[in-house]
Amino acid sequence: MKSLRDEMEIVNAYELVGTYRGAAALCGTTAKTVKRVIERRMAGQVGRRPVSAREHNTAAVAQLISQSVRNTDGRISAKRLLPLAKKDGYTGSARNFRRAVAEAKAGWKKERRTYRPWVPVPGQYLMIDWAEEYGRNIFCAVLAWSRVRFVRFGADQTRETTLGLLAECFEELGGVPAVVLTDRMSCLKAGVVANVVVPHPEYVAFATRFGFKIDFCEAADPESKGMVENLCGYVQKDLLVPALLEPEWLTIEDGNVAARAWCAEVNGEVHSEIAAVPAERLISEREVLRPLPSGRPPLRAAATRTVDKRGSVRFASGLYLVPKSLVGECVEVLAHEDKVVIRHAGAEVIRHDPVGPGEIALGDLGDPERRPTRGIRPRSAAEVAFVGLGPAAETFLRSAAAAGTLRLEHELAAIVELVAVYGRESVISALGRAARFRRFKATDVRAILEAGRGLPTPVRAGPQLVLDLPAVPIRSLRDYAVQAVLL
């Protein structure tokens, strides 16, 4: 690759001697080089030739490198990432791969979030969050300044359970902090408008009664409440996992007993971050905590529902039947263990098994085999008179309609006329027999009436049929032997 100075000397030598070989001899190069330089100059290309950018062999795994660096916050090593890159198609050397990882880390450090140290104020912040591990719901709370930790197990993560455990946390702390910071729990928020969280009215009423400010962290941003996030991980590793190895955790109450003992232990030890005992710092922090209200807010243990005109209430997108006498009344619906309990005026009304969204729990109040039917509404005088014969007439009418009997209204009028001749009871009995043997004409009913009561009643063959046969003497088969006959 010739420099600009060398190319200028080649051009001057060519203009001096006029041949490629002569210029090459003067400049100490080859004739081909002189020819290329002169042709580029005649084409107007002054300076070095454009060099096309060469693609690195790490370009195929550049996305894998950047994603891995971002997920590990720049802590992953090239040695650990190289086997994954080879499986993804990388065929280059380990040296080039280390350079690509180093460049990705350098770029990530420039773009990553910058954290500033947070200096908590006594009595200011309480952080709460829910964790879930092995099917258990864990409520975690930590007081920012004293680092006192509060852990309890809950049956679910509903609003009632969350507020109940938060009230228990205030009782144990002996006061109320100024701000309670949570993530955007669906049970505590009513919506989000322009990234502003609207808290649920019940949560607002709860906060007003206790006297603290509601605060929500950013969406999908666990760093904004990292203190309680660390507590959740600590509980999962130090409290829950060892306890699962012991068969003594059968109920939530047993787990909460172990959680109280665990909190007393960790709050009585020196915290590595503040180099102090959280329980001792809580004594001084209680002086700046807000006092608990004299009358505790009533936490509803159940959801209030109004019984609709169908005699059912909606709970968790499922319908649950209640007695029809409670239509229009307010009842309390409580999810208790594996049952849905419905109460009215403090007394239990009925219990149902939980059902899924869109399903209906009938319990003891409904027949699952029952199907909706169209009511019979007679209009003409003949129809009114026929339906007035009772259930047998209704059965006859439905069966005749299902069989597609033509001119059915005229047949019914003719049957009604038979009542005056044969009597009401005889006609009703004849309708039952006609429906049984699928005879839906007025002439068939008349024939049954004319036959009178002497008609046989056939019965299906089966175990219920018993024949009363006369007893006969039994002879042995030896009496029919050939030898006996010859003798």
C-alpha cells in the first residue's frame, strides 16, 4: 500500500521518463504498481484506494453477546459465553471472541443505569411486596432506616389479605411510617393513567385511616424497591427452602409461627449494611413513627354482593346460587380454604365448591340434570279445557307435538268433547295410555275408551316378570336310558 508521498513520486517519475518501466526503475517498485497509480490519477481518484469494511467473524453472535451482557449486567465472562456462541454458529478464535465481549461490556457500561446512594430517613419509608415460591404466598415488608424485616404467609394475594397483613405489620412496628412503597399490585391499584397509578378506593380509605402516603414504584423496575426485593430472595433461600425439608409445615398458621421466629432471629443480629442491630434501631425509630389510630379500621373478611333476581351472586367471575328468599339482599362471600362460604346477617347460608370463571355452582339448590322447558300457555277455549285435564294432558300434548301430529288443535277439541260422554277420569286415564303407546288421534283415544277397563297392560320382559307355574314331578335321566327301555 503506497502512501500519498510515494504515489506523488511515481507520478513525477512517469511524467519525466514517459514509460512504466522507467518510472518503476527510478522509484524502486514494479511497472504494474506504476500503471495502477497512473490509471487512478487519470480517473480522478486522488489519495488512497477505498478499503471495503470487512465483517468480523463475531457478527453472527453479536446479538447473543449483547443480550447476555445486558441480562447479567456486564458480569458474564467470555469464557463462560464461548460454548454458547459455538453452538450458535461461531467458528472464530477465542481471542476475537474475547475482544467482542470486551467491546460489548464497554458499551453496556456507558449505557447502563447509574445508581446513586439512597440515604433513608427514620420513620419515612416502609417497602412491601409479595413473593411466591413452591405454591406459597409470602408477604414481605422492611422498614428502610432500621432495616426491620416483617414476613408472613398468606392464603392469597387479594386486597383484603394484603391490607390485613399490612395492619399487622404496623402493630408489630408500633407505629405507622410516612410512606408505604409498593410495586403496581393489581389488588391495590384501580388503573394507570399516563403512567400515574390510581390506587383502589379501599386502599385509599385504609391509608387515610392509618395516616400514611401511598406510593407506587415504576413499572417493571425492581431496582426502585431493591431493599424489599432482597428480602424476598433472602426469605426464599433462608426461611422457605429449609422449612420444606421438614414435614411440620402443614397449614398457614404453622408457617407464620416459623416466620415470626425467623424475623425475631434476623432482626436481633447485626445487619451487614448498617453495622447495627435492626431491633435496637427500631426502638429509636418508634419515636418518629406516626401513632396507630385508636380505633383500628374494620378490615372486611368477605366481599359484599347483592343477590340478583336469579338467586345467585357473582364471585371471582363465577356464579353461586343462594336461596331465593335472599333475592335483593346483601350477602357476604368469603373464600375459606377450599370452600366459598356465603353469609347473611352474620349467619352462614350455604357453602359451595369453587368454580372457574363463567361456571355456575348449584350446590344443594339446583338440579344439574334439569333442562329449560317452554311453558304451556293455552289460548283458545278448547286448549284451556284440554290443559285443564292435568299432567296427563300436558304429557299427551308435548308427545303429540314432538311426533309431528297434524291438525293437533282439532284433535284436542275432539278429545275435549269426549269428556261429556265418558267422564273426566276415564278420559285422563285414556290420555295416559294413548301417550304411552304413541296414539295421538282423537279416534285412538275414543277406541281406548270404548274398550273399557279390560285392556291388557303389557310389561317389558325382564327380571321383574315372574311366572307362577304349577309344580310337576321330576324324573331322573336314567329313566330314559336305552338299557332301561329294552328291559
